[in-house]
Amino acid sequence: LQEETPTPTTSEPIPTTTTASSNPPPKPTTFTIPRELAIVPINESSVQFTAGLLGATAGCLLGGPLFAAVFAATTNYLSRKDDEPQSNRGEVTATSPKKIVDTASQTVLLFYNYLAQFEKENKVFDTTFRFLEGTVDKAKRTEQGEIISNAENVLGTVAKTAEELNDDYDLVGGVGTVLNGVGDLVEISVDKVVELDGEYRLSQRVG
């Protein structure tokens, strides 16, 4: 009897199935920040607002929020008041408080508008933001990518909510109206105190 030699069997390769990654690729980062600075018209209203802003900044640096409020009210009041003649000839001096405050405010506005025009022509902000967006996109591919994506989603939600609230309730315009009303109230109050002091000479009695 002849022994049958077993024929070698070739094992078929087991098909391998590749499962797609459950995490989708991160979305490109886009900062929802204005890429241009708006030109601010230099008029009475913008000068008065800038005067209050300068006063608030100086007060905050010198003594905190309380000083900021006092300085803002003072500089805004000085910018609102018309100059009075400081000499017998009826001329207005160039060093009057209103002139000083208005000149400082106009200088700040001119400098801001210069920067806004420079940015409009050279796109410095846009180039900087594009570089930062690319850096964030690279960071998303690292181990900390999920944390960065979650933080970006939260910030995007907050920014979108704030934008919707401003569109619905005009928060920016409302703040401007409130600040203008506070300036009117300060002006009326100070004028009334000055009027009473001139009528009853309260400051002389205190002295």
C-alpha cells in the first residue's frame, strides 16, 4: 500500500478591516475678531467721549475704579464746557482746561485713525491672526488637541451669544447712551453747585 502524502494547503490570508477613526479631523481655526479698525470721525461727541476715556484710564492707573469714575466725569465735564475769557480783553487762553482736554482727546483720535489707516493698507492684524490660526491648528494635532478644540468651541459659543444679544438689545448703543446720560447728569449737577456757590458764597464761608 502506498502511503498518501498530504498535499500542502495554503492558508488564505485573513482580510484585515480598517476602521475609520472615530474622531473627525479638527476644523480649521478662525478667530471671530474684526480684522480692521474703523476710522472714527473727529467731532464734538467723539472728543467728549475720548476725554472721558482718557480720564478713566488715568484714574484707574492712579487709584483704581473709584478714581477712574471721578477722573472720567471730570475730564468729560471739562470737554463739554465752553471756554470762558481768562483775561480782561476777553480772549481765551490756549492753556484753559477745556483746550488741554480737547487737544489731548483729538491727539488720541488722530493717532488711532492713523493706526486704523495703516492697518487698512498693510493688513498687519490679518497677517498676525492668520499666523496665530496656523499655530493653533498645529497644536490641535498634538496630544492636547482635544482640550484646545473644546476651549475653542466654548469661546466661539460665548462670542456668538454676545453677538446675538447685541443684535437683539443693542448693548453697545445702550452703553453709549447711558454714558452720555451720565455725562449730562454730571454737567447739570456741577453747574448747579457752581451756581449755588456763586449765589450764597458757600466756598467762602467754609474757608
